[in-house]
Amino acid sequence: MRELTVEYCSDILDAVHLRITQYSYILDPNSGQIYFYHFHDFSHVMRVNMAEELTQGPHYIDVLPRFPKKLGVTLFAEQSKAYYLSFSLMFFFVSLAFWIGRFLLRRIVKTRSGGAVVQGKHDAAPGLIAGVLCALIGAYLVIFLGYPEMIPYGHEIQTGYSGLFRIVLLAAPWLGIVLLGLSIYFTWEIWNRRLWSLIGRIHYTLIPLIALAVVVIWVSWGSSRKDRKECS
């Protein structure tokens, strides 16, 4: 360090922060200013001039709306929903393994029986839709929970990623909603036609129900965005 600057101190904060660090700040006694950073995002700073604030008498500053909304903050603040999404992730991957295993088992049985087992056209489509839905939402949840900064959030597309990757992240939820609609239709279809066993029908019914709850959480987080105030 050749000169003590705010930028140098912010680099130190950036180097030592934890993933759960919510607020970082720098106090500059020479200028009487406080530099606030939110959730280890050091590209946005809120400056507070203490001399100006003290002349206003007792009051408070609502800091959070002055920063861009971040998905990681929402996950940290609403941990019950984050736990549910983690449970959903495990459920979808287990279900995906189940549908793949079921498909392979049926193929083995069909082969050993000399092709005597004939699968109806209405029997294969629900399983295919369930498998694709579980794979899509499961993969999206891996990024959603593990690397939330990669997810376009608050109508802002994160930078630093290829255009194709951003398009995939934007399109995935809409594709998931389409698959969810198809899975709801096939849920009615398998109960109406009494396809599979009772346990199979119950399991299939749980897939769109849990996926629907995941979509509701996504929508609630996206629609609860407040208008961001400019940092002063």
C-alpha cells in the first residue's frame, strides 16, 4: 500500500468477507463519511456524510432499498423457503433416478419376455414429461441455491456470462412452467385411466405439486421487488 484510500480498504473487505456477510463498511474520519457495502457487493456503495446527517436530528436511514436486490440476500432472509427448495432439489433428483430406473427395468423385462410386454402410448408420455421436468427444475435449483449470483434477478441480467448462458437461464423457468402444465394434465390422465400402481400415481402427483410450490416461490420473490433508490 502506497496510499490509504477507500478503494484499498474495500479490496481488503472483499478479500476477507464470508459468504453470509451482510454489511461491510468503511469509516473515514478525515472526510466524515461512511461507505456502506451490502452482501459483499463492492461494485455498489452508499456514502453517508455524517455532518449532514447529524444536522437533521434523530432519524434513521433505510439502507437495504438503496442497493440492488440480490437473490442471495433473499435466500438468506427467507431460510424456510430455501430449505424447501433444497428438499425439492433432492426430491426431483430422486424422482429422476426413479423414472430412469423404471424405464430401464421395463426395457429389461420386455427384452427377456421376448417383446411380449407392450407399453401403451398413454403410459410412456407421463413418465417422459416427469423426467424432463425433474431434470430441468433440479438443474436450475442447483444453480439457484449454489450460485444465486448467476441467476437473472430483479429484472437485471448478471454480467460476466455468455449471452447464450443468460438466455438459457432466462428461458428455463418458462420451459419449466410449460412442463408443469403438461405434468398436471398427465396427472389427471393417469388417475382417470388408472395407469400404473397406486404408489406410482401418488408419486407422480407429488411431482407437479412440489414443482408448483417451487414456481410460486419464484414468482413471489420476483414480484416482491421494490423500486430501487439511487445510492447517494
